[in-house]
Amino acid sequence: MSKKKDDKRIIFNSEKEMPLVAMSLGSMLYNKTGAWRNIKPVIDLSKCIKCGICWKFCPDTSIDIVDEWPQVNYDYCKGCGICAEECPEKCIVMVEEEK
């Protein structure tokens, strides 16, 4: 449950510099995918028991733990709803995104 570290961006000057096979090209910190979302999780901290299950199950690591409390990083959250589904206290609800 630690904070994301800063990574350097990998830049190719041409397609000839790109690898021939798919591989990890480093951190996804530069690929903010939150704009894809049409619904978002909202956490009611008054019901939260700080179990960390939302953090554990988030496939995009969009939930940070700050001072022992879960906090959604909306820059990366795609609105999949897994956190809300897995929350044992049902303190996370999915609400329609306002544009």
C-alpha cells in the first residue's frame, strides 16, 4: 500500500527503435486513462472499515491508501466497479460521471 514512484518516460524516435515483440515499456503513470470512465466509484468513509480490499482488487491500482484510508485516483480509474463489488461494507457506490 505504498505510493506510486516516479518513472522515466520511454520515447522512441522512430519505429525502428521499437522492440520487435510486445514487452513492458515501463510505467503507465504517463497513460492517464481516467477519461475513459462514464461512472466512478465514490467511497463513504463513514462506513469504511479500512480493510484494503478495494485497494487489493483494483486492476488499475487506482486506489491509494492515504493515512490508512482508501482514496480513488481518478486520473487512472476506468470505472470498472470491481472495488464497489468487492467491498464487504458496500461503502463504495458507482455514480454517473459528470462531464
